[in-house]
Amino acid sequence: MVNKKDESSLLQKRIEDLTYILSISKAMTAEKDIYKLLDLILLAATRVTQAERGSIFIVDSISNELRSYIARDSEIDEIRLPKGKGISGFVAETGEIVNIVEAYKDPRFNPDIDRITGFTTKSILCAPLKGIKGNIIGVVQLLNKNNDEGFDNYDIDILQLFCSQAAVSFENAFLYQENEKTFISFLRTLAKVIDARDPVTAGHSERVAIYARRIGKAMNLSSEDLKILDYAAALHDIGKIGIRDEILLKPSPFTEKEREIIKSHALITQDILEQMYFSAELRSIPHVASCHHERIDGKGYPHQLDGESISLLAKILAVADVYDALTSYDRPYKKAFSQQEAISILLEGRGTAFDAEVVDIFIIERLYIDEQRIFARIEKNIYIDYRQLVTTLSRNEIFDKARTLNISASGLLFETLNPIKIGRYIELTIHLPHYDFPIVAIVVRCFKHNNFYQIGIKFIDLSQEMEKRLEEYLVIIDN
């Protein structure tokens, strides 16, 4: 019989649990990073149920298997199992909650993980994460209730309540990241279209973004500011779409009138970007992008801002833009400057044209140096299957096979008997140990070597999770 003191303690605990779940639910709703969200979900689930350990499995609809994104306090980084196999697989397939007091007495339990880790599983509570449409998107598995008596009905109720909110938060975060990837892809494509108008400046926006990110990170900018800086850098020259080709592509020096027309691209950039929708945290992008030609002494354009009236992000963008313009543009009437010449120009303009602190960090930290390290495959003889993507795909197409020569976190070089045109998109599967890595890529290089063609490709929209997986198989080699 439960006395009043015990009833009071139990009631107090349940009030604390519900209060905690409400606060965590609010945090989950705001979290857009999937990895942080899953960690938050698991931390909260183990706490409210007083479990010793837990894992979250996400259903991979393509491979029809479960993959653990987190195994909290586990010796194993990832667990993969077919849907329907094991306790979690059973829950993912049926949608039922499973509560097991003695794991080793249940025929569905797979003891292999225990043998690998040395951990002893006693009790198990496993519940599905159901999406808005009722589809099962994942499973939360909790191990070993701390009182050794197994999980009770209260634990089941509280986990169900928690999982319903967690599933919605996960779907929202996943949708947010997918939308953001689409948005980023659109911005990058837009920037490349602008750069492509002038072959001399091709790749300029991408390089400016790289330099700007390096400076921003060195100055310890927040992730939000780094994102604004990255997008603004990618789009800072979009206004050049409003400049006529006979001026923009002129092979000789500009007249004063033509120079004024060229300068108008900064204001056109702002006008164009202000027509685009940006979320609240990104609304400064049009202004930052338009200010890449402002000067500390107020003699810049288009707004003639000076000193503190220029945002730090615009000051960073100005240095990144000028450095790349000096070192990358090789016009018929003007050769590109060397690194040292460009650095000298930045130093000359330090405090007048450019922000002194930004220039100092850029030069002292040697942020202008291209990274000399490359990623290389530990074992180079990895095989891939690939096929070229054309307007109409046939599901009966046979994949060609090829052997990789070098592989990195952004692309790879492989050898094959068949040539592939530069610019052609291909679909491929890289066969890594214990994992097949599917990806779409674009061909950026093709040349004949002996009796083979060496094909260089760049991965397209590589997800954060896939990049993390790939880098597990790479080593960094310093040149």
C-alpha cells in the first residue's frame, strides 16, 4: 500500500517530468539542426524515464533499414539493421510500443551488440516516432530502467507523449534543412550564372565566399552572421546582370562614364535582393551584399558610408572581394596581381579603404593561402558503379563499373574505359566497407591516360550526414 508521503513524492515527480517535457518541447521546436535535435530528444527521453542508455534510430526509406544517429554513451558510433529485425526493427515495422523486462528472454532481442560493447541489456522500452501523416520515421529505444524492475506504464505514457512532439520537431527540422539546401543551391546557381557572363571572373563569387568565411571564423562570428556573410558573398555581384555586355565584357579600360555604369551594379544588387524573400535572421543580406565597395573613409559606393556606419560583414566582404579581384582577373590590358602585390594594396588601404582589423586578420592569419592539404582515400582501389544522367532515364540501364584513383570529401577521380563529357551529370554508387554511398555528381575533368579515361567529378548537394560518413574513410595528407 502506498502511503501519502510516497503519493506526494510520486505526484511531485510527475509534475516535474511534465514541466521538463514542456520546456524541452519548446527547445525542440526551435532547434533546426537535426543532430542537435536528436541529441536533445535522447537526453530528455533517458532523463524522464530514468534509463541508463538510449538510442534513436531513423528509418531510411531508400534502403529500408534503420540507422542509429545517436547511441548515447555507447562504444558504437552507428548501428544499422534491416527494418523488421531486432526490437527496434520490429517497432519500426509494426508501430507498436515494446516493453521488455528481461531482454535475453525475448526471441526478438539481438545480443550481438552487447557482446561487442560489453554492455549488458536488461530491460528495454522502445517506441515509434510517427510523422504527421502517421508514417513511422524512427524509433526511440531506451535500455535498463535504473531500479532494475523494468519500465512501467507511466514510462510508456510519458515516452508516447514525448515521442509525438519529438517526431513533429524532427520532421520540421528535416524539412527546414531540405528547404535550406534548396535555397543554397538556388543561390549558388544564381551566382554561377552571373559569374559565367564573364569567363575572366568565373568562380569569383565562390572564392570570395571562401575568403569571407575564413575571415568571419577567425573573427569568431556567430553561425548566423557567418550564414549572412556566406550568402551575401555568393550574391554580391548579382547586380551585374543589369550591366550591358558591351561594357561588362569590354576588352579595354573603361571610360569614366562606363566606370560609373559598372559601379551601379552594387545598387542594382541591393534592388534585386530586396525583391527576394529572406527570413528575419537573413534580412540584412541585400544591404551587406550591396556594400562590398564601401570604404572606411566614406569615398566608396553606392551609399558613401564611412567608419562605424559600415557593418562588419560588409567590411569583411570588401577585403575578400578586392583580394580575389586583384589576384584572379587576367584581362588583356591588365595581368592579375601576385599574392604579395595584392597584400601590399590591402596594406596601403588599411584604415582608409579597408577596415584595419579585417586586413590584419586576413594577412596575419594567412587566410589568403589556398589550403595545401588534400583528402585521400586510405585504400585507393575502391570500385564504383555509375551511369550518365540524360533527359530520360531507363530503369533498365546497366551501370558501368570503374575504379577510383583518388577520393575526397568533395569529389573523386576515377578510371574507366568510356569517356564522359565535361558538364555531364552522373549518378554513382561508391562501394565503401559496410556501406554503399549513392550520390549525384557533375563531371569537371576528362582526359585519356594510356588506354583509360580519367574522369574527375564533383559531388552535388552532398548532405551533412553523407559527408560525415565519407570522411570516416579519408585521411588528410599534407603536401
